[in-house]
Amino acid sequence: MTKIRLQKYLADAGVASRRKCEEFIASGLVEVNGVLITEPGTKVDGTEEIKLKGKSVKLTHKKIHILLNKPVGYISSTKDQFLRKTVVDLVGINERIYPVGRLDYDTSGLIILTNDGEFANILMHPRYETDKTYRAVIKGKLSGNETRMLENGIDIGGFITTPAKVRIVRSEEKKSIVEITIHEGKNRQVRKMFQAAGHTVVHLKRVAIGEISIEGLEEGKWRYLSKKEIESLIGSQFASIRESSGD
């Protein structure tokens, strides 16, 4: 095996995204042959004894790409310090997987889980600008000016969002349903955007990631992504990343 960076090895082993693995290393949680490593640039070839938090980490050759319809009340993580339920608890497979990005505890809808570090790194990288569409139930009626504020970019507390796509599904005086498409992933961004426009979000669901829709996938259920869906997310130039369903 050609030597690769330690964070890539960990990501490819299904530990977490490459960025998160860099944090693990910098925090002194990773050992290579019994030596604590804190430099993410360290290279390994897989023959070493690599441990994270004292547990051995081995590469897996089976790439897993899963689409989950997350219910409210689940943490977008592999573990939770407060012992709350996680998205991994909903997927009954033996392989180690982790969520790509996150959905808030009180937000439902689509989230991807994988053990494929390269896939996750591409999907989360800002330059790829993967669209994420949310359906929000908000208090009140969104005005034309407020819609334009969301579409043009809005200040959510020291950060100006990039332009969003907005579609009003239902508009009433007390409550409205709005679909909004963004490609950023700041903490509670959609809720903050509507708050900045003068509206409180009552319920929020992610209904699409790129071209992949929530349609046909019941809440709490999951399925494997197809090769076509994977390529639609990260581009055909990465077609060597294969779906795990065996289709």
C-alpha cells in the first residue's frame, strides 16, 4: 500500500470525515505503533498498529453509501455524550459508518452516512456546492421583500449567506410553508435565515440533497445510494467510487 496521510487512512476506515479525523489527531487521540501522533501530515502504509482512543482501526474495502430519512430526536453523530439516540442507531449494519455533515436534533429529513472518506470529503468541500433543499413551516407570511432578502443573501450574525432559492408552497397569515435551497452548512443556518427575515421556524425537514429526493423513503428508514446517485452528488470524474448495494 502506498503511504497516505493518517487522516485519510482514518477516514477511509470509516472513522469520520477527513476534517474530523484531523481534529482527532490534533487532540492527541491517535496512536501509531504505540506512539501518540498529533501531526495530521504523518503518513502511514497500513502495516502499522493504528489506534483511536485505544481501539484498533483497520481499513475496510467495502464502501458504504447510505441515505437515511432522519426523524426528529436523533443526533447526527456516531456517539453522544448525553446518551441520546444517534442516526447510526437507525442503520442496522455491522460496518463502521458516520454521517456526512449534520442535521440538528430538532430537524428531520435526509442525511447521508458512509465509511468512504474520499466521498465524504468531496461532498463536504465548499467548492462543490452541493444543494440541500429544506421544507420549512414558519410563523406568519413571507413578504416579497423578505423573500428577496433570502434569495440575495442575508446576515445571520456576522455571516452573509450566499444566494438561496426560495419557493413558497403555501402562504397564510398565521403559518406558511416554504422550500429553500442552500449549499452552505452553517450551524442552524436555515432557522437563522428565517429568523433574520422576521419569521420563526416551527418545523424543518431536509427534503433533497442534490438531485436525490426524500420521496419514497419513510421516516426512520434508510437505503443504499445507487452508483448513479453517487455520481450525481460528486461528479462522474469520481466514478471509481462504487455503490455498496451491488447493483
